[in-house]
Amino acid sequence: MKLIRRSAAATAASTGSGNAYDGHEASDGQGTVGSPADPDEQTTAARVENVLARAAVFFRVAGLAQIALAAAFDAGRYPRPLPTFGLITAVAAESVLWSAVTLRARRNQPAATVLDTVFMVAAIPVGAWLTAPRDFHTWVHFMYPFSLIACIALGVTFTRLRTVAGLTILIVASYTTSAVLQHHDPLWNSAPNALSYIANTTVAWAVARHLRSSGRAADASRAAAVHHADELARERERARHARMLHDRVLQTLETLAHGDWFPDADLRAHLATEAAWLRALVEGQPLDQPADLLTALQVVVQGKTRIGLRVDFNSTQLREAAQLRSTLPAAIVTALAEATGEALTNVAKHSGVDTATVRATLTEHEIVISVLDHGCGFDARTVRPRIGLSHSITDRLAEVDGVARIDSAPGSGTYVELAVRLERA
Amino acid sequence: MAPLGDSRIPEEPEMIRVAIVDDHPIARRGIEQVLAEAPALRVVASAESPAALAAELSGAEPGGYPDVMVLDLYHDGEEPCLEAVSQLSAGTRVLVMSASGRPADVLGAIRCGAAGYVTKQTSPEMIVSAVETVAAGGFYLSSQLADILQAELTRQQAPPARQARGGDLSPREEETLSLIARGFTHSQVATRMKVSKATVDTYVERIRAKLQVGNKAELTRAALEYLSDESVS
């Protein structure tokens, strides 16, 4: 990722469009603070994690400095110098490894931190044993100041307090045992020392928790702001389109629908339907409101007319059942309209004829939309693709507890019946 | 407009003579075109109104009188020309045509004696088939007409008082109507209902009879009045 970005900066620089030094600087700056171009750094939450990871590594470096300081002052007092420096080397190497993993991931890695804690829990008594003196001050035990600072990583890695507390107690137990048994520290000294671990990890946990929640809040508010700006832009665009549609198209449609330019009442009714739809659109009414079944089917039939299918739509019963239409659930309307459209598409594609009859039949118990063609028909048992096609119709109907029956035989057309039971009030 | 092609009548006596009444000149020309292409049909007259048609036919010899009249349901206005349907049905067979009729008006036309109903969107083959059926004395029950009739009759069956007018269909007739409205041919209806095609034809005729029952006397009287009016004028 970094390589690509740098080479891009280098390319920009080599084109001579800007100062080469500036280009490189900008790229580096992006790398440290996090830029939108880097997917890991796109959110504040990710940046918070990166900051926490760097903080943990920083404290680790400070811990290692404490060891260096202690060793510089007390090296002469170590009863077993060689193994002691061996331990210091091991601690430093483990710390480098852990820091590398953490920095590379740009966030604290729970698994790495657990292993690190286990290492620390084991290293504390080893250090105590190696440095165990009779009469020196406690700082000879260099693992204490190191682990006290390094344990802050625990607090910032884990989001659950009980995990932090559990791991802290392991370290506390390791320290207290070695301090009391090996260094024979008095309790008045080791008890407050032990408490310092708990204070460090808990405070680190609380600070990290606060930072994380602030990060999330910042992300949420930024997302909301972006969404809002987006909405606003869309709304402006919609309003502009609405004005144009209203002034140029809707008025023409409505004039045509209500005048006597067309002798065909069906065409006028269709124009009126389209005009009503367009008016709803430009006035900002939600268009996906439960549409009227008659309108929905008319739209489907008109759509097929445009692709060259001539459809007789026998809808008198449906037309007269205004009460039923007003109470029909939108899901049923959509399912019936879509399945009808699917059936008509099949006629257009496969029947070999260009005419079909759609009829809406209402009985006391059910509403039936039938689609009939007098085309070539098919044998549903042998024609596999048609089975797939009919499945999409049956499945659509099944979603609204409806039933689709498909009846066809070679040479005798295809009859599709879409039936939905009516809920009796 | 003068009667068309009178000189050909003796040569082709089997031809079905058709007259067209439609106030819309372009629509009229369109129907003429469709019918002219059918070898068994001949358009003998074409006029903008029933009165104009009567005037046109007044000079025609008896053999020139049309077997079928294709009549537009609405002439210059919103009102269906039911009276003309009644009067013309007495003397010839009337096939009603309209771009889209109000169901009640279509039912009215059938009650007044029309032998069929087609919309202006009906395919040319269907129009020719309708004219042939009507010319042979049959009732052309298009899917659109079946759809309208079923809706109208079911609605009218609700108040019992209306049943006297012949609206009550038997379940088999109702089923026939429903299947034809879905687009099935008479043969397909027969297969579905597990009866012969002749039985289906009978059901269709019964439906027609129930719709037009009690109308014969009225029709005859109206036709007589109409003809006497025409002969006076």
C-alpha cells in the first residue's frame, strides 16, 4: 500500500507538475496521520486504534528504558550477571517482536498481547530470582518497573474490563509472589506496588474506551453529515427534474387526458393514469405506496404492448370492484402484477404468437389473473427451461400465499392462472 | 355514398353483404379495408349514421340489403345508439363495435338485439370471424363481451327483482362465460368443461336468449315504426 502510494507520488513528481520534494512529503504526511486513500485509515475509529497501538508501543519503549536505567545503575550488584543480561536481551527481543506486530497491524492485536502478557508473567519471577539480593533496594528487580509500564498495553488492547482485570491479576500474582518469596519485600511495599498495576491497566482501559467511543461518535456524525449532504443534493436535483417534468410533460399529459383529442376512452384513461403517476412523482409522494391492482396491471399490459405484444385485457370485474381494490394489500398487487408481466414475457418470447388475453376474474373467495395465448405451447415435463420460467412465477405467487397454475401442451397454447385467496373481512 | 359493387351480386351469391355505420371517417375506412380483404365478405354500404345508411340503402334492390351491419355504438356523443341497434336488429344482424364501451351500454346493445360486440382493437381476423359468425345467424361472444356480460350479470343478479329480466345464468353458462372471457375458444371451453363443442355453442346461444328474452315483440314493433318513418321521409 505504502509502496504504491509512494510510487504514485514519485510519478506525480516526475511528470514535473510540481515540486518533487513536496510530492514526497505530502505522501509521507498522509502515511502518518492517515488519509482517505488508505482504507485502514478512513474512519476515526481506525485512527483511534492506530493511536492506541502507537501509545502501547511508546509505553513499551519507556519500559525498556527503565530496564536500561536500572541495569546501568545496578549491573554491578547482580549476583548472576550473565543470565541476567540474557533475560534483558530476551525481554528486549520479545518487546521488539510484539511492537512490530502491533505497529504493522496499526492496532493492538489481542492474541499478541495475550502472549506478551504470558511472557511477562513468566519473566517476572525469573528476573526476581536472578536479581534476588539480601540488602539492596527493590529497583534491582528491573522487571517490576518494566512490567508496570508495559502492562498499559493490556488496558488499551482489550475492550472488555474483565479481560483486562483477569490478565492484570496474573501479572499482579506473578509480581507479588516473586517479591514476597524471592525478594522478601515487606507487604507495605509490595501491596501498593501491586495496586499500581491495577491502576495502570484500568486507567488505560478507561481512556481507550473513551477514545474509542469518541471515534465511533465522530464516524457516526460524519456519516450522518455526508448522508445529509447527499440527501440535500438529491432533493435539489429531484426538485429541478420535478419542475421540468411538471412544466413540460405533466401539463401536456393532463390536457390530453381530459380533452377530447382522443376518441378512445381507454387511451384517455391510460393517459390519466400516467398523468396521475407523474403528478405523484413530481409532488414527491412515495410511488411505492400500494398501487391499485387495475393500474398496476394496465401498466404491465401497456409495457408489453410496447414490445409488440397485443394484449386483450378483460378487466370489467376488477374495474367495478373499487372497494376490493382499495383494500388489497400492496404485496399482493405487486406479486400479481409481476407474475402477470412474467407470463406475458413468456408469451412474447416463446409462444410464437403476438397476442394474449389477460383476464381478471373475481369470485367471492379469490382473485384470479389469467394469461392465455394460442401459441405453440410446451410440454412442461420435458422442456426444462420453461420449468425454470414457471418457477419464477410460482415462487412469486407463493410469497403472498397465492397459487400459480400453468397449463400447456405442445400445439395448444399456454394458460397461466394466478390465484390469490381473498381474506374475508 | 352509393351502394358498392351492386353489379357483382349475381355473380357471387354466396358473398356476405356487410354495411358499416361509423361517424368517424377514418375508422370507417379502416373497417372497410379489413372487411374488403376477406374473400367471403363484401362491403355493400358505408355511412356515417343509421339515417344516412337507410337513405343509402333505400335505392338498393332487395338482394343488395346487407346481411350484417357493423355498427359503431357511440355516434357523436356519450350516449350509445341503442335505439338504432333495436331498429336495425329487426331487419338484419347487427355487430356492435366500439373503441371501448361502458359495460352497461354494451349489455344494453345486446339486450336490444345485437348479435355480437367487438372492440376496435380486435384483430382483423377476429373481426372477419365475428362478421361471418353473425351472418350465419350466430352470436359472436368475444372475450371482451363475455368479460363485460359476466361482470354486468353478476352485478345485476344481486337484487332478486332484476332476475325477471333474464339475467340469471346457470352455473354452466356462467362457467362458459368466464372461460370465454379468459380468451378460450369454444373448442377449448368444451375440452375444459368436458362437453362437446356443440354443447358450448348451445350455452352461448342460451346466454344470448336469456339476455334478449322478451325483446322480440318490441324489436318487431320498433322496426316497423322505423321502416314506416323512413318510407315517409
